[in-house]
Amino acid sequence: RERQEEAAYAAGVLDLMIGREDLMDDEDQLMAQDVIAAEDLAGRFIERDTRELAERAAADREWTYGHVVVDEAQELSEMDWRVLM
């Protein structure tokens, strides 16, 4: 639903760009809609989290890793395993 709202907003932005009637009569004029679709325009402005993994983990103390890889050669004690699990 949110994506549809963003695409509708982007379509409105593109419509504003062709509001000038003097340009609409010139068929050689390249318009914004000729270059990019509203959905693509909306997709360019999605907020993305650009922080490093450690920064995201530090900001959210509830955040955990999805899995842990342990090398068998480390010969972990039972206590070490409990810490990891």
C-alpha cells in the first residue's frame, strides 16, 4: 500500500513537470514521462539504511545475529558453547 502511495505521488510530480502548455504542442520535446516511469521514480527515493553492520547493531540493543559460525578447530569448552548459544 505504501509503495502504491509513493508511486501515485511520483506520478503527480511527473504530471507537474508537463503542466506547461507551450511545451506540450512540440512533439520533439522530451518529457519526464518519456524518460522514467512513476514507479521507477518512486523507487529511487526509498529510504535505505546505509550504516555499517556494527553501527546498526549498536543503535538497536535488541538486535541479534541470525546465525553464528564456529570453527571446530577452536575446541570450545562447554562454557564457551553456552555463551554462544
